[in-house]
Amino acid sequence: MALIDRIKFEGSPNEIVWKYPSDEISTAGQLIVDENQEAIFFKEGKALDTFGPGTHTLKTGNIPILEALVNLPFGGKTPFTAEVYYVNKAIFAMKWGTNTPIPLEDPKYKIVLNIRAFGDYKFRIKDSRSFLLNVVKGGNRTTNGSIDEFLKPNIVRGIGDFISEVILNNNTSVVEINKFRDESSTAGRVKLAPEFEKYGIDLTEFNVSSVNFDQNDPNYQRIQKIITDKFEIDMLGDKYQQKKMFDIGQAAAENEGQGGGAMGAGMGMGMGMNMGQMMGNMMNQGGGQGGTAPAANDPAARIAKLKGLLDQGLINAEEFEAKKKEILSSL
């Protein structure tokens, strides 16, 4: 095989590692390294001399580690065998996401939810030697896609930890985590960067774009009910128990005739009428002689209705918060 006098990267832009196809090299040949690249000589599985961007003449004194290993004579054009790996040190942007739901216990309500999370990240090779020895391990080509597949399990393993950390720091529930996307992104990078660095990779950016839940999950619905009940308690104060009694009476009236015959119907209707009168008196307290206000204008009812629209996905969280603020400001 003819000796190679000129070594140059001939891979594609999405290749992070590309191995020069020949190992028959000679001193006095040229090694060309482009911007955002490094070239590393390997011999017998050992990483030897490293070259940054520029055109380098392979001569004794210029490749001291390799020269010592193969005992090159001084001067002249001498053949030797070695492998040359090019490492692309540009920044690569990738997407990440959970293919299957991840179980996560809500630290506030102690209820397990299945979540799916999505986002993006950017990385670059920081330590070429460490990357080649710990990740590539002698392969001829390594693309950004294959490294993405290598890194994603690390991301998925860390999701539960950094999301739980954000929830605890803000004393909130997992179902409200999307309010803290920026904080989640920062916590994710802090959590994952040391793992990436073990492989010679710098995690330059990490973003959480969304955390999703199955709204038909009974556990999700349990948490939503807890939040709704708490909101009603905060809004109604000592009138909350009266409202709950009214709800029970109304349910009994709606179920008249089921399982109790005429007696059940009468009890249901009686409870419904009594609770309705109680609720009317409750809502009119402080109203003076001005008559009763329509139930549709009651702030708690309006907000509860908005919450129902949010749970059904008919409005988003931002719209809910804006409308709720508008209702509360009118009090």
C-alpha cells in the first residue's frame, strides 16, 4: 500500500468522530485539521499526540509521543503505522423526550403519577481523548445521532430527581411543574452536566419544554380534586361546609327514586330544598336589601366553572390564571 502524504477529514458534518481509512503514514507528510476539530493519533489502543486546527507536518519532534513509541529515526521520509481519529468539537443541538411514561411520586400529596417530559439540549466534545476512549472505543464513525442515543438514558434517569427537587423547593405539586420550566431546565443541567463530563462531553444547554400527564389517570384526577377543594375552602372560608351540604342535598334530589322509592324521593327533594335555601341564605349574607345576586355572578362559581374548562383542556393554564385574576380583582 502506498504511503499517505496528506491526511484530511473526509467525513460528513454530522459525524462527531471519523477515522482516517488508512494507517500507512510517513513522516514528512501533512496532517490538515479544520476549525472545531482535533486529530488524535492512536497506536496499539493508546491515545498519543493531539493536533488542533491547522496544517501540521509530521516530522520527528512534532509527534513526540508517537516518535518515542515507534522509535522513528531522525530526518528523512520514514513510514510508520498509526490510526488517525478526527473529533468534531462543534456544538450539536438535539431533542430529548421520554418514550414511555415515568412513574413519579408527588412529594406534596404522596400520589404516584405517570409523567412524560420533552425538551432539547446542546452538547460539544470537551475532552477528545476521554470521549474516544470511553464512548467510541475503536469505532470508525460516530454520528451525532448515535451519541444522542447514548446520552438519552442518562437524561431519562435524571428526570425524576430534578423535577422532584423543583417541586420541593417551590412547595407545589407535580401537576403544576410546567409553571417552573425555567427552574426545571436549570436544575436539569446541574444534575446532568457531571454525568456528561465523565465521557468528555460538555452539556452546554438543557431545556425542559413540557411535562405531560394522562388526564384520564385516576391518580391525576384525585390530585386535581384535592386542588379544587382546597381552592374552594380558601375562597369560601367557613361557608365551605354549607356548600358541601348543599352539594349532598342536590345529589340526593337528582337521585330521587333510585333505591329508596317514594321515601327516597321525598328525602332527596327535602334535603335539596333545605340545602338550596341554606345556600341561598349563605350567598346573600351581607347583601342588604338589594335582593339576591344570580348564581352565575358568584366569583367562586365562576372560578369553579373555569377550572372545569381547564381540566377538559378547553382553555390553557395561562388563560385560567388571567381570568381568575380578573374575577378576584372585581371583589
